[in-house]
Amino acid sequence: MILTLPDIPDLPAADLRLELACGLYASRKLARGRAADVAGIDENQFEKELQSRGITNGYSTDDLDADLAALNELLAR
């Protein structure tokens, strides 16, 4: 898809791509790797940007506890 926007003073295209990618990732419309591609940066840089913005992957400690309990149950068999 090609998106054409008018020039926005003081907002370089790279910054706009990053804003779009972060927003789409935060709303769960894009996976992290694809969002990094949209932003035009590698996944490590994108992860650092997400951290600086307080955007998480949504995986909570409760999710971790549930996954560990399921794994322990499988290993006990």
C-alpha cells in the first residue's frame, strides 16, 4: 500500500513512519517484526523505542504463571 500525505513541517517522514508503526503495534494490528519493517528500523531498535514509550507486548505475569503451570503439568505426565 502506498500512502501519500502532505508534508508536515518539523515532522520528518522517518518519524511519521515510526509513529504509525508504534500505533499499529500498540493496537495489535501489526506484529513487532512487521511494525519494525514499517518503521524502517531493525527489531532491536524498534523494541527499544517501544520500551521508551511504555508500550508492552501485553504478556503479563499472570500469563507467565499460567504458562508455567501448564508446562509443569505437561512435564509431570
